[in-house]
Amino acid sequence: MTDSRNVAAVAAGKEDVVLQWVTFKLDNETYGINVMQVQEVLRYTEIAPVPGAPLYVLGIINLRGNVVTVIDTRSRFGLDAAEVDDSSRIVIIEAEKQVIGILVDSVAEVVYLRRSEIDNAPNVGTEESAKFIQGVSNRDNELLILVDLDKLLSDDEWAEITQL
Amino acid sequence: MSKSVDETVFDFFAVLLQEPSTEVPVAAENELDSKKAEVESVSFKKQHGKTINKASLKSTQDVTNVSAKSPQVESKKVHTEVNKEFAEPQVDKAALSKLLSAVSKPSIKQHEHKVDELTAGENPPEPVKTQQQVQQEIKSKAQQVRQQLGQVIVEKESNEKSETLSSVDNKESEFSADISLDKAETSFSETDGEHDSRVAQQSAIPPSITGNLQDVLDDEFQVLFFNVAGLTLAVPLVSLGGIVKIEHINHLIGRPDWFLGVQTRREQKVNVVDSCRWVMPEKYTKELADGIDYQYLVMLEDTDWGLACESLVNAVRIDKSHVNWREKPGKRPWLAGVVKEQMCGILNVQALIEMLDAGLGCQDSID
């Protein structure tokens, strides 16, 4: 399958671009986000809850004088809640021209992937969270799930968190 | 089982009917009979202008024959004798007819009504007829009624048959939902299997859903049996893409509950189906889930779909006739039928793949 895709890419004359992905863990699965969207990775700090905020919003943090909204990634992905521990991290990202933080179980590494190494995710299910996955890649017999951060929130939700 | 009211009454009258034949000599009997028939016909004609007396009696006789399906031998003997007696009745037929019509009301009335309809268009009979003419007329009417009775009986039988079949269908459609851990329910499917075979014998053109599978398979074919949470399923080897040991399944967000995740295999991704959850979602509980230990993936044809299973039983060669093929896709097109000996469901892999590709659950239909 991968070979055929490579052949197709070469035949199309397209460059097999290498992309860098920051990987993190959530519920024992490895996810990747485009390194270009990651601003920094923070240790867990106190998150101030915001009254009346949507359920997927954990609260806000003060990042060098800037207020950053932190999203509950587990909740957003439909996963069970988990206790915060030493390995928990807040990844500051930029998406849809906004800076937000996402709470993850741990951050692993930065990996290099050719575009040709990225496959489509199985097209099963119509749940909302299915749209977050932009592709999957097989690395060392482990599946890396690539997240499309721009789709982490809908347009309305992006607009909503600016008002917090 | 106790006799029905009809049978009891018929038996009673059968005994009554027997008595004169032992007492009255044949010659005298015939003479008496012809005279009685004449009197009855004339008196009835006077009342109704129709000559259906004997016909009515014949109707009751036929009904008696139909109703007398009791397993009791004695009763059958009696009815056989009654039939002989009815050929040449020696009792007060009008009275008997009246009595019996009360018991077998629906059919008799129906046929009287039909006779009425038949005779309605006719001119009223001439006031005076010879004895032979009257007898001839009675015989012809009786013949007509017998024919009608025969038709009605056939209709009744066919109705009963169709009712049985529809009930069989209902039971059959309920079957696969109940392929479950319970052994008791497995025994239920045994009965079901019998019904299935009857249905299979009845229907001439099987729907394509299982027809296709049957076309693909040889008369003898191999199946692999595997276990999922105590439930045994069979997959034809021609539809088996391979067996993969479960190692690490990656969960994917936003997928249906039955989608366990993805396992990599030789640079390829295998979509793992939680077979228990997919096949019997109604039985799926947390306790059940905790007790399941998936070990292998049964790959479906050359697709990326793999059914998680706990153990592989064996692969055996079976004959097509050893399977009660489902004739209607119904709610579960993925279930091709039931292997009689093992009493387990056999998968229609093509339909299953279609459903999985479409993200459908086990009870959704393919449209």
C-alpha cells in the first residue's frame, strides 16, 4: 500500500516532503502535532478555572503576562479523565491564529515523517472527534496518530474561547 | 392432549350413525333411505325451493373427515366407518345436519352460503320431479359442495402453512440476536434450525445475500470455527484472509465502540473489530468485557478488517446441506446461516465487510 503510494507520488512529480511532528501521549496512545504549530511545552502549572466556560476548557494560565486558555484534550478526544502527574505537560500551540494550551499525559519526542509515510485513518465512524485525526503513520510497529489542531475546535468554539 | 369439542361431538354422532347399520338389513335400508331422501327433498323444497339437503350432509361429512385428525386410532376407525355410512345415510339427515352445523358452524354455513350463491341465479325448481331426477340433482349438488369444500380445505391448509412459516420467519429473525453465551439459547437455535430447513425447502429463489455466498462455496467447503466470549462463530476458509496474533492495538478516537483500534501488520494497518461488542451489543456489559481476552484476529478476505477472537477452535470440512442457510437477510445480513452440527452462526463475510466499511452495527441492514 505504501509502495504504491510512493510510486504514485513519484509519478505525479511531487516532492516527498519531510515533516516534523511533536509526539505526545494520551491514554497510552501516541499522537503527533505539526512542530510548526507548537510554541513551547510547559510543565503542569496551576490552571485557574473559568466560571461558565465550556466543558472542554480546563481554565486559564498566565504565560509571561499573557492569558492562555487550556483545553482538556482527554475530554475533547472522548477519553476518560486521568489524574495529573509529573509527566503531564501543557503544550502551547497556535491554531486558527490563536494561542492555546493543551493538556497531555506526556510529551515524547520530535519525529520526522515523509508525507508518503502518512496514511489516511480508517474511515469508520461519524463521531465529532473522528475529524481531529488527519492521518496515521506506522513507526517501529507503533501507530502514530496525527492530529489536525485546526479542527480541534469548531469555528464557533474558536470564537468562544477568545471571549473567555 | 384432550380432544377438541368438535372431535368429541363428531365422535358422538359417529357412534350414533353406526347403530342403524348394524340393525337395519341392507335391502330395507336402501328402500328406507330412498324414501327418506325423497321426503326430505320434497319437504325442503317446499320450505326453501332448493335441494341442498344431502349436499349439506355431505359437507358435514367432509368436515368430519377434515376435523378427525386425532391421533387416536379408534377415532379414525370410527370415522372410516362413518364415511362408508355417509355414502348411504340411514338417519334423519336434516336433524343430523342441523346438529352438526351447530358444531361446525363456520365451514358449514360458509358452504351453505356458497350453495345459496350458486343456486341463487337458477330458476326455482319445478314443483314436481321424479324420484330419479331428485336424486340426480341431489348428487350433482353434493358434488359441487364437495368440490367447494375441498377448495376451502386446501385454502385453510395453505393459510395454516403460511402462518406457520411466518412464525418461523419471526423466530428465525430473532435467532441471531440470541446467539449468545447461554447454552440454553443455543438449544433454542436448534429448533430454529429445523424451521430454517423447512423454510429453505419452501422458498424456491433464495435472496442474493446468502445466495451469493452459496454460489461461491463448493458443495463441500471448509470453515474455521473461532470463539468470542463463549460464542462460536464459523467463517468459510475461502473468505479467510489470515490469522494474526494480537499484539498492540492502537485506539483511535472518534470511532464506534466496536472499533477496537488499529494494529500494524507487515507495514499495513489492521482494523480490529471488537467481535463480542459488534455481534452481541445487547449482551455486552462491563463484566463481560473484563472477562474477554482477545488473542487473534480473523482477517476478512483481503481487507484490513480483522475480527478479534479469544481462541481458534478448528477448521473442518462441511457440506452445504449441513448449514441452515438464512433465506432472508433481515436485520443481520452478516449471518449467512447456522452450522447444524456445531450449532453456531456462519458468517457472510462479504456482507460483514460491507457493513464494517459503512460503520454499521450488527443489526443494521444494508440498503
